[in-house]
Amino acid sequence: MTTPAQSALIDTVIARFGPQAAITDPADIAPWLIDWRGRWHGQSAAILSPASTAEVAAIVALAAEHRVPLVPQGGNSGMVGGATPPGDGSALLVSLRRMNAIRRLSPDLAVAEAGVILETLHDAAAGIGRRFPLTLGARGSATVGGLVSTNAGGTQVLRFGPMRNLVAGVEAVLPDGSIHDGLAALKKDNRGYSLEQLFIGAEGTLGIVTAAAVRLVPAITDRAVAWLGLARPHDALAVLRVLERQTGRIEGFEIVNADSLVKVLRYIPGTRAPLEGEHLWHVLVEATAHDSGEEPSAALLERLLAPLMGGLVADATISASEAQALAFWHIRDSISEAERAMGPSLAHDITVPVDGMPDFMIDGAAAVERRFPGAHASCFGHLGDGNVHFHVFPPTVDGQGWIAANGAAASRLVHDLVIAAGGSISAEHGIGQMKKDELARLGPPARLHVLAAIKRALDPDRLMNPGKLID
Ligand code: FAD
């Protein structure tokens, strides 16, 4: 039910900014009320859709006046329910998707509005012979505002780091409607706390990001992707260490469990296993060149991998064309989609120190399967960053019922193991509503104290993305 305060806000927004500034047809709103995995279902009487920073500022100021909570939303590809409004309809969604201009493009920097889709940014940078070096499976829908707000990672963190390393400046509207403009992207600016860093990873709880200045790097002149079959994750990490000692050109290093590969081959049309034989573990390695004078990437991979064959590496194939490189990446990028098609599971985006990750993958999965007979644990992801997606699959009969009965306990076990290994319960997806209770349970206290103090100071009325990250 729309409250009088919400109605007043929606009417004022339409009167001031036109009918396109507020979507009120329930059929148009419906797809944006459910998260990508279909786990959270919210309610919102309207989607407010500002077209400029000034409109965002006016909407936030009006919302503060009417005491209406707001939930910022970009592409709605987040994995922790952060962009799904509360189920009681108390908040309104604010979509940044109409703010989709690239305001500035220079060899070193792109200034993109919050609603620019990652793939569009990639294309724009490529258009001037440069590259934005962050990519992920949802690049066709994830937006700059969402990427900043989740401090997204992806498959090139190994070389370029997550969003925190790539954002040079942020423009954002604070909960009182004032605008922080950091788009000058100063190389040096020591006026106390970094407001840019505060907004990166804030998940919409401190205000609305309206634009970001992001760093660009040289375009690649050539790349090759190798697909390896291995016996153990320990061998995978050893391979990475060998490669890193010999070249600075490794950009992607993704581990894929045999289970994940089988799911992709079963559920994603047109995929084919890269290797003939069966292997317990697979690794995708990407090498790139930024200068046509460099040794071709395929030759580099062949030269570096040859001594490892029959030892750390059981079998390998190197892409012979860009089409084959894309096909290998398509397998890796489709794992989440295949798992979604398969049915319900418990997802954990976790990190531990890199050297401890192989043991964690084996021992953690064994611990979960021992405690929950019939369940199956499987991981894939960014081994070189010490970050894997550790998923627990329920027994095949009544998976949903099993999750309702055991899901919370199984996730607590996974998170306890992560903390015992010196890690974090969120590596790149954030906390959202999915992990809020676990963050509160596992702290640590100093972190919780600072998060809560910042939230109270900037958003005392708790109007920005309520119920997410921290209460
Ligand atoms: P949304 O889902 O709309 O929002 C995410 C959060 O950011 C919410 O809390 C929302 O309130 C907030 N937010 C959005 N826009 C703004 C804004 N303008 N101002 C303030 N707050 C805002 N993530 C990774 O890090 N690495 C991966 O490898 C990866 N792979 C993925 C693969 C698939 C197939 C899918 C579906 C998702 C994947 N993700 C990955 C998760 C997701 O793509 C990222 O979290 C992404 O950054 C979300 O962007 P979005 O625009 O969809 O944000």
C-alpha cells in the first residue's frame, strides 16, 4: 500500500521532472523487485528514475523531508539482495539507469554516470584504444553505480585490483541531498578521510553514487587463454606461482571444480569441454600483451606451461583463436547461470589468505559434507585473489526444504571456518541483506563499531537502503 508520504513524494517528482521520472505501473516495477538469484522479493510503490545529478539531489532531499526510505538500484545483478527493497513496501526504489552518459573520455580516465552498463564502458574505452580493466559475468547489466557501491571484483583483480583500485573519483548525493563532487580525480588530496573510498563498497547505505571517474589502461594487442586439467587446487596455486615468477603478463587465473564444469556443459547450450579427459580441477589462465613487439601470448603460455606438463599440470590446451578464448571464458562466466538453472543452493563468496585457499577448498568442503550428510560443497573462482565462491548444494530431493531446515546452520559453519582461517565472509559481493546477520555475529567489534558510527553520522534517519549491511 502506498503511504501518504510516498504519494506526496511521487506526485512531486512527476510534477517537477515529468512522468518518466517515476515508474508507477506495477507490471513495469515487478521485475526489479526480485534479486538475480530469485531469493529476495520486495515491494515498492514506484521506481523513481532521475535523469541528472540535480534530480537525484532533489529526490533525496524530498525523501528526507517526507521521511521516505530509498533503495538505490543499478542493473540489479547483485548477489546479496542489496538492491531489493524491503518486503513491507516502506521504501521506494531509485533506479540510476537513466543516468547513462559517459561525460568524459581521455586516455587515462573515463567519467561515467552511475547507470552506464559495464559493457558500454568497455566499448567506449576500446573506441579510443584504451581499456577499463574490470570485467565480470554480469557485464551486460551491471552498472558503474553498482560496481562502485559493491566494490566489485571480477576476473582481472589479479593484475588490476577491484573497483577500490580503479576509481579515481566519485560524485554522490548524501542522505541530506547535498552533492559531493570528487570527479576532478585529483592525484593528491589530503583533506582528511577519503569520501571516495567511503562510497566504494557502501552498498547504497550512505547516499547515491551518481557518477565515477575510473582509470583506463592500455588496450591489449593480443591475448591467449589456456585451459588446464589438474589433480588438486594446491597444484593450481603452484602453477600460478611459477607463472608469476616468470612473467607479469598473467591477467586471469580462475579455478573451476569438475562439478562446476559438468553443470555448465549440462545447462548452458553450445558449451563443450575444453579437454578430452576427466580432471578433478580445471584452471583458466589468461595472458595478455600490450605491445605488438612482445612475444605472442599463446607462445608465452606454451613456453611457460611446457615444463609443468605431466607434473603440476595433467593436461592443457591453449586457445588457437579469439573465438576459442571467448569459448573458454564463456564456460567460466556461465557457472553462476548454470547453478541457477540447476536449482537452489547456498552461495558463499569468501576469502582467506591466498596460500591457505587450496587447503580451505578441500578441508572446508569435507567439513560441510561431514556435518550435513547428503549435501555437497563445491567451489570455483578467483584463486589468485584468495577468493572463491563456496557453494553448498542440498540433497537432490526437496532442496528448498533442506535449505529452509539447514541453510542457516550450514552457512554459519562455512563462515566459522572462514574466520578460523583468517578470512572474510564477503570478498567481492558485499553484505546486503544476505549476510547482515552473519556480519553482526562475526564482527569483529571494532569494524562493526566504525561502520555503525559512520552510518549514524551520515544517515541518522536511516533512509538510505534500510536493512542492508548494518542496522
Ligand atoms: P545492483 O545489483 O543494482 O546493486 C548492488 C548494490 O549497490 C545494492 O546495494 C544497491 O543498493 C547499490 N547501488 C546500485 N547502484 C547504486 C548507486 N548508483 N548508488 C549507490 N548505491 C547503488 N560481482 C563481482 O564482484 N565479481 C564477479 O565476478 C561477479 N560475477 C557475477 C556474475 C553474474 C552472472 C552475476 C549475475 C553477478 C555477478 N557479480 C559479480 C555481482 C554483480 O554483478 C556486482 O555486484 C555488480 O557490481 C552489481 O552491479 P549492479 O549495477 O547490478 O548493482
